[in-house]
Amino acid sequence: MNISTGNLTYQIIYKMKYNNNSSRFIKSTFFSLLICGSISAQTTEKIVKEKINILKIEIRKAQSKKINTLKEETALRTAEIFLDYAKWDDDNFETNKKSFALVNAYKKEADKYAKMLPDFERKEMAIMLDDAISELQQIATGKIKRLPTPKIDWSKTDVNKDEITFAGKPVFLTDWTWKPAGKKYTEFHGDQDGYFLTPSYVVNENGEVNPQKLKELTTKENGSMGFIFFNHSTTPTWAKNKYPEITDGPGIKYTMYDINHPVAQKIQSDLIAAVVPLMAGKQYTKLGYMLCNEPHWNTIQKTWASAPISDLAVLDFKKWLEKRHGNIDEVNELWKTNFSNFETMVVPKDIIESQQGTATWFDFESYNMDRVTNWFSFLQKEVKKYDPNARTHMKIMPNLWTENKRDHGIDMEALTRNSDIIGNDCSTGGPWMWGKPKEWEKNFNFDWVEMCMSYDFYKSISPDKIMFNTEGHFLSTGKYRDLYQTKEYVRCNYWQAYVHGLTAIQTWYWARREDGSSRKSEDSNGYAASNNHQPRVVNEVHATILDLNSISDKIMELQRQEKPIRIFYTKASSINKPTHMDDIFKAYQKVFFEGTPIGFATKGIIENNDNKTWETILITKTPFAFETDIKALQSYIDTGGVVIMDKESLKTDEYGRPLQTSLKDSKGKVIVVESLNEMKNKAFSILKEKNKLPALNVKESNGLEQKGCDWRVLSDKNGNSFLNIANYGKNEAAISITLADGKTPTSVVNYLTGEKLAPTFKMNINQVYFLEVK
């Protein structure tokens, strides 16, 4: 097989994979080619180098015509970096074999994957370069257009309310955890700056801080936009020796000390007092002070990362109970106990799952949330003593809200509202590497729920803040890995994350050093078959952000759209009900795929946010509510709002006692329905009456009962519409667009490329369009 034939074979295989979604076919065929000796390292390396030279020529030609070539320059640099990586992989078979052996999906054939890896990487580069050459040639000949996109100077970016700006326009940023420094890696793949802090920098009880760290900060330049990473995994040795109880009741893995301990608080105060004055106002702090990495204080006995609270926390819990209930008699009545006073009462240090729904459970988990919220309020206050303009956030796992468990101490609403930046480490992903198929796999190509639902919740709480995912897991997780991940998957996940509110992301993770070796790959199951072996995946992340930045004004319009349908959420039910978030998700999914942005309502959101543009609040399977929830909902009704609820909601307070008040019609009204379908129909009939439906009608057919296309519509002052649509479904989708009056559009154009579409068209799995419709 000659060079051109070998390359053609590989392209054919990939096209078949895209068309047939047959991962098994591509793997077996590619391995067969390797075994037959049809493809050699020398051949693939030569192909890549030839294509690099061709792309360089095309870039020079395009630049002479004033064509923006940022995309192609990024692809070129990606290929140059990964050529070195592939060479390292050629020379380090045994190391790679050990890495693949750690990954569930690849461990049985670790030898095979380690052998094929270098050529796999080079062939991915070849396809990536072919795509870049083809796209640039089409632009040069006028077959497609390209919108201008900025080359962002991270040293000149700023944060303004809900957007990051550069040269007077909103921009979206992306970078990678652990990516090497130096222009080779920062020119096209992100130039994020920052600094790392940990409690062990405090070297003695007098509060002195490691002088080397202070010297580093004193001499550190203003730098580029970045964030400060507060690590809590270490406790100073001197503190553990003198106060051994300081490590009791930790948030296992990432906060390895007792947040109720006064010495722990003093360590943080001393550290912050020493370092923050040296950082304040610097460019490398503009993405904020990240106060904690993946905080959680799990408390259910015999579950992952759980630990009993400390003796100090027990004393604090008793004070909390006295403040909440006022007298011990009320506690005894609720807890079914017979304590004589708060001082001598016995309270749990952890909890048994079977207690969920009891007053003891509710108080314990509510206290756990309150103490964690207070801890972060303390850290924020300390930072702002020395940097009044500081922005704070936390790397909170969104699944702590989207999933059912509430024993982790994270009050998502309170922490989001109290932060200056919406911090998270959201993940998506395809099928897990083990276990039975998940429910979502019946209808969807990837698990979109955590991203969309949590981001919509965050933006319902704090619409005027930027959102920063400081550990993005859209490409891989501990449960999901796909060496053959497509660029369409990458684009769909990243594009839609920004549509739903994201502003910047640091993706997990760039584990390879400059020489191609990896950080800790020998003992990490996160490395093999990840983006560290996928040049096309890495490149597509940046290509997607470049395209987003070419229409950043319109993406910001999508983020800022009204959310006229709101779903009600209260901790009273989520703490008490074992499957409450499953029920919330069912309502969310029911109304999600109809082109209308969906938001959430809570007591706090109703009271703190403008709700004049809301048309209805949906309440489903929410039997427990606070009396203050009812008061807030009634205030919404009194100003003309409509609540649509089922018969089982708003029955009792957080302790199971009958609610003292119920919702009543006034200027607005309460509608009680029998099913989710009826709830959906009532909600959209209200939108129709208020002329709040999308300016376009989009019909989808995908062979399933469940729709899979997430779409939103913008309208300009000239009456033209812009449709953002992405196919999350497991099947190809047939799409038909009509105008609001039912007429057929006269023009449907891909806004990014200028390519024309018919009003009826097909969308492949993971495909994303941003269309101008007239």
C-alpha cells in the first residue's frame, strides 16, 4: 500500500465511523491494518510533515488575501506538538502499556493499544490537517465565508458583570489543567495564569508564611488573566503535632482538616493576610480566588468519602439546634427524644441513610450545609479584607445538585449567590466503561443533564456573573473514555456549555510535559485514551472557541435570554426525598426541547431576582416546603404570576407537619394539574397567549418518542431570526423550520460559513448549527 492509499484507507474508515457510528468497525479494521504492516511509523510521520508544509503554504496564501487564519495556525501548532508526543510514544511502549492497563475499557488489550498509539496519533493529525487545508481553500475560493475572530491577549482581558471582554467585545476563554508554559503552548492553546496556595505554607503558629513563596509573589509579574487556587489537602505538620484533633471530621480528599477548628481558621487567616496583599489587583487574579477544590463533607455512614463530624462540630450543631428551635421541647417532639437540655443532648456525628425523611436527618444535613456555607463566607471575608475588588468562587461539582444526595454539605444556591464568579467542574460524557447502560442512553448520545440543568440553575440564581469551569470534564471522566471520540462530540459539548452560560473553562487535562512524558500516568487511570492522545480533539476545542468568539455578541444574547418557564426547587423536599432531583429532572426534560429557555425558581430567586418576565412557575412532586417558600410563591402570584402545580406538592413543612398556609389566587392564579404532560401544555399555552413562544417553529423527527435537539431562537430588529440548534439525540434528526406564522422561510443560511440550507434538513448525531433564518 502506498502512502496516499494508506492515508485514504484511514480517512475512509473514519468516514464510515461517522456515518455508521460503528466504533467497533473502526477499531478492528485499524488493528488489522497494523497487523498487516500496511501502515508504518515512518509513513505516517512523513504524511503529517508533508501536510504541515502544505498547510503552511495555504496559510501564507490566505494571509496575503487578509483571511483570518487563526484556526489553521492552531491546527498547525497542535500537529507540531503532537508529532513530538507521538515520537515519545514510539520510544515508550512499556510505559504506555501500563497506562492503558489502568483504564477499564482498554486494560484487556493494553498491549495492542500501546502499539498502535503513535500511528493513531499521527493519522489523527493527518485528518486534522486535511480538514484545515480544505476549509482554508474553500474560504480562499469563496465557497464558504469566515467571520472575523480575535487573537486574544490574555494580559488585556477584563471581567465586566456577566462577560469577559477583550478589545471592547465579549470573548470566551479556554485553557487546560497542567499545560506547560512557554509560547509554544500558550500562543494558541490558552494563556491562563495564576498561583497555588496551600495551608502548609504557614510554617509556624506565629503565622509566618514560607519566605520562598512570599518572594515568588513579590517578584511575580502582572501576567495574564488567571485565578488563585486555594488547596486544602495539606495541614501544617506543626499544627497536627500540637493539635492532633485538627484533622478530625474532614471533607475527605480535598479538605483534610476540621473546618470547625479555630486553629484551622487562624491558619487560613494568616496565609491570606500574608499573600493576598501581594496579589491584589493583578491580572493573574482576575478570574478570581478559587476558595476550594471540589468541596464535599459527606456524612452518610459507609458511603464514599464520608466521615463523622468533629467534636467541635457537635458543639456547634447543638448551638445551631438551639438557635433554630428555641427550646429543647420542640427538638424532643420532632426527634422523638427526651433530652433535658441542649448541652447534654446526644446528637449524631454522621447519619444512617434509612433516617432520610426524619427531623433528625433534616436538621443534621441542614446544619452541615450551613456550617460549610459559613466556612466559605469566612474565607471570602478574609480575602476581601486585603483585596476589596476580589472575585471569589469554588470548584463545586454540579452533580451535588443535579443528583439526589444531600449529605455533602453543599447548599448550591447559597454558595452560588455568595460567590462573585459561578465556579464549577461540570462534566458530560458518553456511556460508562462498566456496568449496565444508563437510562439516558435510550434516547441520547451523551449525558447532557448535569451541564444543561446545573448551568440553567446557576444562571437563574446569578444571571449577572461570569461562569468559570475550573476543571472541565466534557472530554473524559473517571467513568467515561473514548479514544475514538469525534470532533463533532467535542464541538457539541463545548458549544452548548457556552450557550447555557459558560464564560471560561480549564479543561481536564494536559498531562504531557514538553518532552512528551506524562505527569503521574503510571498511577492514574485518567491519562490513557484521553485528549493527551487525541490531537484532533484538542484542536477542536480551540476551533470551537474561535467560532464562538466570532459571534460572541449573539452567544451572550442567548445566555441572557428570558427564562419564562421556571421550575420550583426547595431544600425542604430535596433533603427529605430520596429521589427528588429525579423528579425535578423529569419536569425539566419535559419542557426542555421546545425552544424556550428554562429556568428555576426558589424562595431566594423569587425574592432577589427580577421575576417580571416569568410567565409561570411549575411545581412537581414537591411535598415538603418551608412556610417561607409559600410566602415567596404567594408574593409572585400577587404580582400576576401563574403557578402550575400537581396535587401532591406543598403539603407539609420540612418536618412533615401540615403547612399553615396554602397558595391562593389573587392578581395571578394557581392551576392544579393531573400530569406532567398537562403541566407542559398549560405552560406553553400561557406562553402562546403572552406571545412568548420562539419566533420560529422547529419540528424534529428522530425515530424516537423523545426529542433530542436543544434549540434557541434570537430575533433582530429587522425581523430576522437566528437559530442555535444541537442534536443530543442518539439518532439522526430530521428538522423542519417554519416561521411563527407557519410560512416557509425564504432563506436558511449557516451564519458561520454562509452555506445555504433548505428549511428541511438532517442533523447528524452531535451536530451543531447556528443559522440565520429569513
